[in-house]
Amino acid sequence: MRLSGWRAKAPHKDPVSPKVMAVVESAIIVLGAERDPECWVAWGDDPAIRYLILAPTQGGLAEIHVRVSVPGEGPRAAGKVVRWSRVQLGELGVEIQGGHRLVSFQVDTHVLNGVDEAGDAIAAFARTLFAAIDGRAIPVAPATTSMRATPTKRGGTPARGASKGS
């Protein structure tokens, strides 16, 4: 998902205010990512205070730690680029049961877990990192595409009440 998409889904509005985003965008650009990159935002325990942005760049993975309000200073973004040869990616795992998907993926020390739409976002981000680490173009999935699992009955045909297109 693009940073602008994360901004629209923020759990609080203060962490994505124009004042904070100006600092974040400056850090992102200095580290070599585009202004609105494909990225992952780890909101953490208290996203009103701090959060982490992971964004692929040509040279490696940008990690930007954002502090929303430093007393007496305002917002702060501190980041680094971890070279692709040093980035550790885990396997992209999925478990599907009863029409739901559980997806897990690890980026360095960050474990990403999600169900259904959140899982789809994790899988898309994992594919983005796999492409970037291989030097391929970053795939961008349409924002409206859902990968809902369709329950099936024995024999592989859709179960009664489940349509192939949904």
C-alpha cells in the first residue's frame, strides 16, 4: 500500500498531520524512496506517539522511526537504509480455512500477521520486498482487489451459496 493509503487509514489523525508528514516525506526522500512509496507502517502500541515505516528503495530497505511530538521540538523522523544484502526476509506463509486467510511474514525483527484484507496487504508488501531484493520492478496491486477465499465443497467446485466471482 502506498504511504498515502496508510495515511488515510491511520488510527489517529495527529500522527499523519501535515506537520508530521512534512518531516516523514523529507526523511523518505533523503533515504532514496519516492515521495509516496509502497511501504508498510507498523503503528505499534501507541501510534499517537510513535510508529515505524518500512519502504523499499533501490539500495535497500528504508526504516523510518517517527516520533509525533518531541517536547520542545515537534515531530521527528530518524531513519536508515539497510542494504538488501543485509535485510533478512522470512517466508511468506498463508493458512486458509473457512473462507478466511491468515498471513504471516517477517522482515528483520518485525513480524507481520494479518487476517483477510490485512493479510492481503501483508502478502502484497512481501511480494514488493521480494521483487525489490531481486532487483525487479516493484509490483503494485490494485487497491480494490480482494483475494477472498471461496469455500469449496468436495471435488473443488464452489460450495452452495458461494459464487466464483466474489
